[in-house]
Amino acid sequence: MKNLLRSTWILALLIALCAVLAGATLRAAAQSVMTGPRTPATPAGAIHDDPTVAPDKRQSADNNVSFPVDI
């Protein structure tokens, strides 16, 4: 009977801990939604460089494709 009582207390403590963590997570999420993302103070219409690099034709997967002759 003592083990059952101890297990009940451990389970209740675990549930309470999960509830506290869930509440803290929801509160943090609500605060971040209310404040919104921080935007840098740049002038409107400023041009930002695009870090995208054009693909290299030599590294294309199409160069390594071979088809069987006996289809």
C-alpha cells in the first residue's frame, strides 16, 4: 500500500510539473506574439543582397545520367 501511495504522489508531482512547464511555454509564446518579431532599423526600400548562388552547370545531376541501350 505504501508503494501505491508513493507512486500516486510521484505521478501527481509529474503532472503538476508538466502543467507548470506547459503554462510557461504558452505564456512565452503569447508574449512573443504580442511583441512581434524585431525588425532592423533600415530605411524603407533598401536593397539587400541575395545570398543565393546560381547553380554550377558542371555539378548538375543531368550530366551523370546514363540510359540503358537495351530497353
